[in-house]
Amino acid sequence: MVGAFRPAPPLRDRPAALLQRPRAAAGSGGHRSAPGRFLGQGRDAAAARGLGRAEPRRAGHALRPRPRRGHAPRGGLHPRADRDPGRTAGRRGRPRPLCDPRARSEALSVLTPRPSILSIEPYVGGESKIPGVNRIVKLSSNEGAFGPPPAAMEAYAAIAKDLHRYPDPSSSGLREAIGGRFGLDPARILCGNGSDELLAYLILAYGGEGTELVMSAHGFVMYDLTGRYAGCHVIKVPEKNLTADVDAILAAVGPRTRIVCLANPNNPTGTLLPSSEVRRLRAGLRGDILLVIDAAYAEYVTDPDFDPGQALVDASGNTVMTRTFSKIFGLGGLRLGWAYLPAEVMDILARIRGPFNVNAGAQAAGIAALSEPGWVEKSIAHNAEWRGKLTAALEAVGIKVWPSHGNFILADFATGETAKAADAYLRARGLIVRAMGAYGLGHCLRITIGTSEECTLVAEALAAFMKDG
């Protein structure tokens, strides 16, 4: 069947090999192999951790993880150095004299990373401080306007007495709560240390050297960073009106393409691709291409026809949806995200997920946040009201604002010089917004929808800037 799903043989067969090894002590959940890698007990362990089982292998274009690559032997970085300790030290561990040619050769040896790593610029998050300014209004990171729900704060404080205990390794209670809230199968939900961790797992598992990752030109920057970290060739596709262009994405797909990343709504533009277009994108991709739908801002969308991606996940074996607790649930400081996955993708990620990757505080706060009465509804109403008011206020003084479906707006100042001056004007008044140069949008500033007071301060400051400037 064209578009069928199957994992690659090396990863698929790995659990059988692990089952032949001596089992770990009871309660250990597995054993470790050099260099410090956690290995569970194959599919039995995956099931025990509540992480699902793979479906039968089928023919056709197959979505498959990258094959297992060779690795250094136990105890060192270089095989020959392991076999010959004399390569790094003289007899009985004494340093070689500099006149020894081998010593000169060793001095010239330099530890270097993979070349693709050196092309990555470190991620820079939204600022929180301005030197010399005491009163700060931070509207640079799209954090929830109201902070964390009261129930989440109480749950987080309540676990303090048990901080010496390891957390639930599979986040089973949290997965049940997510499944109940959104009507999803908990066995196909994977929780992570922020959705960024889950995006990295997906890209590392299905990308790698010799593959391509396709994204829109102004998509979330972590797709680019993680793709290059994994060794992928990242292709950025031009957009239409700062919105992902399905036809352009499909035209950019080539024989080596294995992953397409789509933020919907998109960060930092706030634009939304209609669900019909997302379905058309999936239908136009080969079966061996993983479509990653990043729906971090899904709760803020008020379009009644919007689907964050779960319908496509249920309908295919090669689409995943990622979500976060950092936005509407106000838990950015705890780093908590989740993904809804096809069973076979769940099986693959269960093999590479680190043990205890979600801390106990995040699990407790996440469960409580989901059950806070009226929290989401109150947040959606506030966001819609002040997103509209702030947009109108900026447009009234001549600033273009792109239509947004998130908890932020993208203010367009036409030139990079004007945007930079506006940013400096705001900072001088203790107002921190996000410059967009890293996204190729140097003429824009992204402004989070904060409290009513914070939004009013920004609107008044930018009105004064446009008048004075």
C-alpha cells in the first residue's frame, strides 16, 4: 500500500537483541550501556512504560527512522586510542618528551564537532532584563497573560516533600489527563521537557545526514536549528503574505526529503493555514515523509473549522502533532510539552526517550492546570479582546499589524531602521518586545498579548514613538 508505515530494520530489530541480554534488577526499568545510554527491555518495556506497540509492517513508501550508525567502542572516543594507550601517554603514563614525533602529532590533534554543528547560531530567547531599568514589562516570549493557574501552583508546592523521589517515568497520570481533556488515546501521547525536546526526538529519529527537512521561510527557528544539529539539509520555502504556501512546500520536496515541519498557527507571524490546506499538504506528501504539525498556540484559535492536527494523526501513520503547556497554561518555567503520535512513531520514540524526562513538579502542575475550571475560556476571551484592541491602536497610528491567531501580534514598521528605533524607544521605558531579525523579519517586532495594563502601556508608547519619530 502506498503511504504505508514501517520502521527501519535496525531500530525495529533492536528490542529483540536487547531481550537476549541479562535483564536488569527489578525496578530499574532497564540497564545502561556505554556511554551512559539508557536501554529498556524492547517492546515489553515500551508497553510497560505505557508507550504503545508498533503495528504490523506494511509495504510501499515507508516512513522509517534513520538506520543505526556505528559508534565508538566502550571507554573512549577513538578505537585505536582504546587499543593502544601509548598513543596518548608515554610508558607508565608519563608524558612523551616534545622531541618525540608522536608527541608533536598528538599536540596537533584537535577535538572537533560534526561540521553541521558549527553552522548553527545559538538560540536566543526573549529578554527579561534591561540594565539600569527597574520596572520591566516583558512581552517578548509569548507567555500566558495571567501566569500559571492557581491549582497548578498548589500542586507544584505540594510535591516539595517528595522531591527526593524519581518521577513517574512515563508520565502516565499526565497522559491520562491530557487524553481525557482532548479526547485522545493516552497510549499515543508522549510527554517531554517542553515540546522542543519532542521535536528534537522526531527530527533525530527520522532525519539525519543525507536527508532534507522542509519548513516555511519564517517558521519556528528551532526546526532549522534542530534539523542542522541532526545533520539534515534544511530547506526554507517562501511564503505568501507571511503564510505557509502548500504548493511551494510540495514543489520543494525532493527524493531526500524526510520531514516537513509546519507551525499552525505560525510563530512568529501568527498566521494560520486553513485545515483544508493542511490536509492538502498531507495528501501531497509521500508516505515516507513525516509531517510535524506544531500546534503550540492552538488554544488561541477561534476559527470553528480549525483542527490542530489530531484528525490527521488519526487518519495517517506519518503525521504527528506537538502541543505545549507554556502558553495558555502558563507553565513555561517548568518546560512541559506533549505530542500525539501514530502507534509506530510512538514505538520509535519510546526507544530514544530519556528516562524520567519530565520532572515530578511539571507532571503535577500539568495535571492540575488541565482541570482548572474556566481557565482556558477566560484566557481565550482576554486574548481575543486585547489582541483586537492592540491591533486597532497600532493601526490607528500608522503601524501595520499582520492578522494573528496566537497570543501575540507582529507589528510591521516597513524598515529595519524604524523597527530598531521603535524597539529602543520601548526598552527605554522598560517595555521588552521581540526583535525579529533572526527570522528574516528585521522590519518587524513581535509583541505578546499581556495584561490589559501591559497592552495599554505598549500602545501608548508606540503612539508616542510614531508621533515623536
